[in-house]
Amino acid sequence: MSKPSLLAVATVPIWPIDDGYSLRVYHLVRSLAEQWDITLIAPPHQMAAGDPEPDLAEITFRPVTLHGRWTWLPSQFDSDALAVAVDRHLGRQHFDAALLWPGAEFLGFRPGFPPAVADRFDCMALINWREVRRAPWRLRYYRAALEFGRYEREIVRRLPAVTAVGPADVLALGRLAGRDSVHLVPNGVEISAPPSPADESAEPTVVFSGVMNYGPNFVAAEWFARAVWPRVRARVPGARYRIVGRRPVERIRRLASEPGIEVTGPVPSMAEELRRAWVAIAPMRSGGGIKNKVLEAWAVGTPVVLTSVAANGLGLDDLASEFVADDPAALADRIVDLLESSTARARAGLAAWELARREHGWDGAARRLTRVLNEAVRTVTDASVAKPHLE
């Protein structure tokens, strides 16, 4: 039996995996390919010499060159070129459904487009509104919140279904548009082998991971270094705080001069960095969606101490919830408790690995998304065959 056809459209290169956008698209299309015949339209891969090839054997990939830096709004990139490329394929092939990632949702507003689901990831209006209350450039964030809010309200009102990665984002998108058509599809993660105490570094090591020119990441890394890390070092003098990730900004590089702090830049394997860490942290002060850094640490069996902002959409069990705190002293207490007890670390790490395996596999996310896609097709089909009642 042939699989239904799905047109998938993204506005950033999905390989190599460079951020949360490319990570989600790459893994979802691979998992969805078990149920759908997928044609993916996206910018070409940005590969350097020696990079491995992406595993997209089950997917028809059609590259399109786009110009523009940001991709969460159609006004931020060459959306006309994207529309032309999509129309070309719609003229050649029938698609049963469409899956539109951030920036491409406007395509689904047009008459005759296949039943479309927008996988919005995060509510960008919510993220910017949070920054209005804390950032120095409040007017800029206020304007961005309004612009994103207008676009996201139109997305929810005009498309049959929308998905987001966290409950707060689902709630905010639904409230923006006054609709109940926003569904939760959490991120997944690739699960590694079960954790072993032999994997740990010889020194007590705390790791913060992520792309370090992304605002919420470098703000969190610096805040932790100033507000929390001195409390940890006072109680565990030999502890190391490793800030691991590509493109560290100058304010992060300067932290390497502080006692016990290392700034690595890019590393060959983030999974190995996290596996060797005694504790991973996600001390986020802003941002939205699911924090992939938390899932990646759990997937190798490393416990994570995190703030409530970072806990959005993770479905924490009782043990994982014990490591959530927002006060600097409380965060330091939880980290020190884990650094000082190998038994507590092993217990928490194994529980985190089990939680990731149980709740955050990519196959599970793809099954949820398939249900939303099928429901969107039924909704549009029912609406198209409905006849007005004549007295």
C-alpha cells in the first residue's frame, strides 16, 4: 500500500545540524518517512570539507536558495523565491498534506494549498514579551512581540492545525488566536547507551552546552558564572565549569579568566562532553520551547540542574523535578549535592536516561505529528464537502 504524500517546507538548511530548528526538522522528516512519502523543500546543505552526508535516503530533497538572515517571519528572508519553488512542485505533484516550519507558514494561507500543519516550535510573541520585562532594549522587544503576535495569530486562525514543543507555547498560541487547534509535539532526542560511572571525568565537572552567540544561552551562562558558580566553588574547590559550544561571544570568552571556568568553543562530540560531565546545567533566564541541551544530557545519563524556564515541555517526573530551582543559592545546593555524592548522581542519571527514552524519542514525536496531520486532512476534507442547509 502506498504512503500518503507530504510536502514539507523549511526556511533554513537542515544539515549539518546547527541549531534547534535544523535539529527538529532533520529528525522529524526522517521519522515521519516511515508513514509518509515526503518531499522536503529547504535551503541547500551548508557542508564543509569532511562533513558526513545527511541520512535522507527515504526523502525527496529539493533545495532552494533563499536570501535573508532570520527565518521566523516571511519578511525576514526571500519568501518570494520560496513560494515560486513550492508552486513549481505543486504544479507537478499532488500532495495529501503539508508540513510548514517557521517562516513558511504563509504558504498555507493561499487557496488550493494542501491541508497544512504549521510546526511553529515556540511562540515567538511570548518569548519577546518575556524580554520586555527584563531586557535593556525593551522597545525593540515590544515591537517584535507585536509583529510576531500578529503573524502567529494569523497562522493559528487560517491553518487547520498548529504544533509547538512546550505547553506554555501551546497555551500562548491558542490564546493569541482564540482557538483550540494548537497541539503539543515535544522535541525528541537520540538515546545513547545506558550511563556508567566509568564515563565520568576524573574531576568534578559542570557543563553548560549550546550555541554561544544565541542570546538566551550566553545570558544564562554568564548569569550562572556570576551568581551561582562562586557558591559551588566555595564548597567544591576543585570543580570545573565548562561552557561548551560554537561561536562564544566576547563576554563568554572573558569568563575563561575566572577561577574554575573553561570556555571550549566547538567540540568534536557534544554527547561525549555531556557523558563525561558530573552535572549538566540549564540555568535559562529567557527563551521558550524545549531545551535540547537538557534532552541531550539526559540521553547520555547525565543529571541536569535547571531553572523553571528550562523545564518547559519536559514532562518532569518526581526525581527530575527535584533539580529545578530559580534562586542562585538553591541551584548551587542542588549542584553541590550531586557533585558530592556519586550514588545520587548515578541514581539521578539513570532516571534521566529512562525518562528521555520513555518520553522523548523522535519516533514518538513523529507519531504525534502524524495524528495532527491526519486530523488536519480530515478537517479540510469535511469542510470542503459540507453543503449549506437550504430551507
